[in-house]
Amino acid sequence: MSSAIQARFRIERRDFSLAVDLTLPGRGITALFGHSGSGKTTCLRAMAGLERAADGYFAIGDEVWQDEAAGCFVPTHQRALGVVFQEASLFPHLSVRGNMEFGQKRASTAGLRFALPEIAEMLGIDHLLARNPAQLSGGERQRVAIARALLAGPQILLMDEPLAALDLKRKLEILPYLERLHRELAIPIIYVSHAPDEVARLADHLVLLDDGKVVASGRLNEVLSRIDLPSAFADDAGVVIEASVAAHEADDLTRLEFPGGTIFVSRHDEPVGTFLRCRIHARDVSLALVPQVHTSILNCVGAVVVDLAPTATPGHVLVKLDVAGEPLLARITRRSAERLGIRPGLALRAQIKAVALLA
Amino acid sequence: MESTDLAAVWLTLKLATVVTTLLLVVGTPIAWWLARTRSPFKGMVGAIVALPLVLPPTVLGFYMLLTMGPHGPLGQLTQALGLGLLPFTFPGLVIASVFYSLPFVVQPIQNAFEAIGERPLEVAATLRASPWDAFWSVAVPLARPGFLSGAILGFAHTVGEFGIVLMIGGNIPEKTRVVSVQIYDHVEALEYTQAHWLAGGMVLFSFVVLLGLYTFNPARRKAL
């Protein structure tokens, strides 16, 4: 990965301190996840140069934007980046087009180059160009803000909880556009969020922050399936699998294939071969030592126990499983674990009661 | 109206125009600094700018007279530069008026800059605008209502001043005799008709200015 991102920041304030040292992939979406006050927004602002860490280093590939040890700090306006804030923060004195052209006019040729009509079409705002920001809905404003950031020719897109200020309906309206950016953009996106469902849906790489420190950083599933972490996701513990649509069957079920086996979901009209993200919560997975015949649960895969650990729910344990190389989590009662003699290395069947399709 | 009255009206308008222009040039950076600084001197500078709001114009005029006079620092400077002395001249009146009306221009602009907040300027920086660029392309347009209020208040306040004019400008026709002084002269001479014309005109002028200010000043626009 030649264009990997190096980020090292140490910020000390009276009531807060941030100390992170991260190497992040140079493409795809990296989610910075944590509770409010965990330092994720400060970390993003430090990357943007809006916050200057006295001890800091930030580079994308060969391009160094901050290296305090060498006395280097490139001010924000000289960095080829795009930032989308929680509130769209459109300039009220400019039209939608004026907002979008603001960064485009000033962009250097270093970063990504887009034509305005292309971006407007991609974000579904081409019919709004002549409007004033005040005439837009919250979701439309945020899409304009994303378009404006992209037109400035960024080498990296930084998003600070871009959906947090929107209601559920607007969120669902924007998510497909974010997925489209994810598929079509060649630049890395750093995505700050405290919503597990957004992270599960969008992220490739996940950084867990707590109290200004990095608790975990790695591929999404690697981090999601770690059972030794303080329960960041608590009741939402679970993994995300990428499965491809294999067939649509006559009884209104769609068959999905993933390396660990086959799962059936309600009919989902995507063409065969499409990759879909599915989320499987630990609470929806139960374990059986022998294949069950007399059960209504359709989705059943072979798995090997990797490890087990206590969880925040009283009387329960989290079991980490290996399904043909893919991790899976199951949450069962401690009593069941003892009765079945669950231990690392045990081969068994994992029954999946529910699969949430993230698309 | 007599020709001396017309001359006074003309001189007043000229003074107010020059002073307002200078106030915008001088007041804008002060307002910007006051709105954004975290310096410990912020309170002190703010208080000095606001002094004319509470001081009697005669006090301010007295000290300015001393400063500009032959033994004052400014007087010695102007003499050394071969410019002569400022008191009882139009430029002297302009300088005194700029100080006297400064808070009326600085405060609305400062409030407008403060209302913008940090965010639009941060956004501008992330869109490659240098601080100087962002000031002109974002801060000034967003603070427009503040500039409008400041300019109108500065102009109207300069038109209405009296005490400081007497102290610094004296009463020299076509040089320093503005409308407010002319009215005073008329009343002293018991020329009530002429005084009425000018005084009534001032009432009307002030009312129209304030009416415009309250009617047309758009509500502050926030970043959306």
C-alpha cells in the first residue's frame, strides 16, 4: 500500500487528551468509532489541520502534511482534502452552484478531478444547482456539502458524523450515495461515527477510540469479532459478511453465498453476482453440537470455536467462531456453554436466526 | 435658507462621508481582531474603542486638542512633517470625528463577525481559501448587515456631533462650521426661523436614517 495514511497525534488539554498512532489503508472507508468525548472528532480535525497537535505527524503516501519533529505544518487551505461536517455548513450567500464552485475554483491540480455536472449527477443534486441553500432539505444540503468537498479535488475525504444531524428518513436517503462514493472513489475516506449501523454498512477498516486512545484498529470484521474488547457495541455485537447473490428461489428466498457457506434471506431483487453486506448479530446466532433436522432455522453453517469471553449481558458469554476463515460471533448463556462443553477447537454448527441486509 | 446655511449643510455631508469611509477602513480590522482574538488585551482595546460612548465630547475634544496642539505629540509630528497644526482645520475635524464615532462602526461589525462563528471560515479553509481570501469571500459577505448598520450609524453620528466640533474645529465658515454649530449660532442670534429649517431638517434626516436601519436591515443569516 504505497499511499497508506500515517497519523500520529498527541494533544493535551486541561480536560481531555488525545494520543493516537495509526496506520490506515490508502483506500476505502475507515471508520473512527467511539462514544462522544472519545476524541474521534478531534482526531479528524487534527488530520484536516484545523487543530494543531503540538506533537503530530500526518502523511498520505509520500505527501507529508504535518511533521512537528521537522517543524512542518501545512495549513488547512494548502492541503488537498475535503471535509464534510455534521451540519452541512453551506455558505448562505451563495447558490448551490456557487457553493460547489467555491472549492473547485481554488483547487490545485493535485487531487481527484471531477466535472461539476458529473458530481451533481452522482449525488442526485443536478436539479438543485440554481437554488439557495435555505430552500434545501437537510439531506439535500448534506449532499451538496459532499459534492462541494469532492469538487475541491481532494486526496482524502474527511467526514465528521455527516448523518448525525439528520432524521432516519434523510439518513436512509443519503446512505446509498455514500455507498456509491465508496464504490466509485479512488481516494480514502475517514468517517467519524458513533452509530454502529453506519459503521457496519460503510466501513472497510475500523478504529475504535475510547478516552482519546486507540482501543483497536484493523479490518472491519477483525475488529468487530474481537471478544476481548470492552463492549463498545454491547448489544449490537456481531460481524459483517460480504456475500454474493447466487440465486432467487421460487419460494421468495434469495440464496447468498459467502466463503463459509450459504445463507437464505427474504427475496432481494439484486442481480445474481451482486455483492451484498449482511450483518449477523451475536444475539441471533445459536450453537448446536450436531446438525439439527427438526428446526425451523434455515441458515446453519459449520464452525469451529476460537475463543469465548464474558459479555456485558449477565449470565451470557460471547463465542468467537471461525467459519471457513470468516469470523462469526455467537452470544449464548453461560449455562448452555457449560452444558455443551464449548471450548476452543470444538467443531459445531452455528444456527443463524436472522441476517440483516445492509443495502 | 442662506448661503451660509447651505455651506454648513454641504460641509456636514462632506465631513460625514469622509469620516464614514475612513471609519470602515480603520474599524473593520479592529472589529475583526476584537471578534476573533483570544488576546488578554481584548478587553482593554474594546474599552478604549467604546470610551466615546460614555465620555462627554468636550472631554474627548479637550484631550484631542492637547494632542494635536503645538506641544502635543501629534502636533509636533504634523509640524515636523511641514503640515502645520490640525486644530481648527477640516482634517483635524475629520481625525477627531473618526475617534468619536469609532464605537458606532466597530461594534455592529464586530457583532456581525462574531455571529458568523468559526465554522464558515473553517469550511472555506478546507476548500482551499487562504485566510485573506476567506475574509473577503466569506466573512465580509456574511457580515454585510453589520457593515450596513455600522456605516449608517457612523454617518448619522458624525452628522449629529457638536461638542467635539466646537473643541477641535471651532466655528470657521466653510471649513469647520457644520450644521449643528450653525443651529447654535442661529439660536444665539435669536434667528429661530433659520434654526427651525436646519433643526427640522436634522430631525427628518435622523428619522429617515433610523427608519431605514430598522426596516431594511435583513435579519442575520446563519450558515445552513
